[in-house]
Amino acid sequence: MGARFQIFRSPMRYDPHCAKEIVLACCCLHNMLRSQIVGRAMYTPPNFLDEEDVFGDGMRLGDWRNEPVQGIMNFVHQGGNRHANPALRLRNMWSAYFNTVGAVPWQRKMIQDRG
């Protein structure tokens, strides 16, 4: 999808909720554009996608692999790699819950057996 949607060619600097919505929207657009109704050949020309060799045991690699991709590979140390404060608060809230009120009877034994 990075070959077709430019937003995937660089690191996404969105809140997790917004990033999830963007990815879902791109998946829907991709599926719609790949349908017969829109015209599959215009969106993904022949030989663009990877194809399984049904008579052999390999794959035929698609032309999309020849397009430069630069986003995700360089996505390190962006803003300290720290989650947003609401995400940290939510994680701590769930952690406290599952270690007290929401704990299951076998939970402590499983942790002790690993140590």
C-alpha cells in the first residue's frame, strides 16, 4: 500500500486513534480500487502485485517492489519513542485493575512459575 498511498512513505506522526483510522480508510480505498467495479487494471496494472506460482513452489515478485520506499525503515527515535500521556495513563489504569480487582485466581502462580 506504500506504493499507492503516499501517507505510508514517511513516518506517521498522529495519535494512535487517528493513525488507526487512516490505515483503515486506506485499506477500504485499496479494496474498493481493486474491485472489478472501479477498474482494477488502472489501480494495479498487470505484474504490479506479487503472485503465487501455482504450478511451482515460489512467488513472482511484483513491480511495486521497484518503487522507492523510505518511510517506515527510518522510523526510530521520533520524539523520544515515548507514548502520549493519555496512553500511559490508560496503561497504568489497566495495569492497576488487572493486578487487583480484575486479577484471575491463577495469575500469580503463572508469574511465579516463570521466575
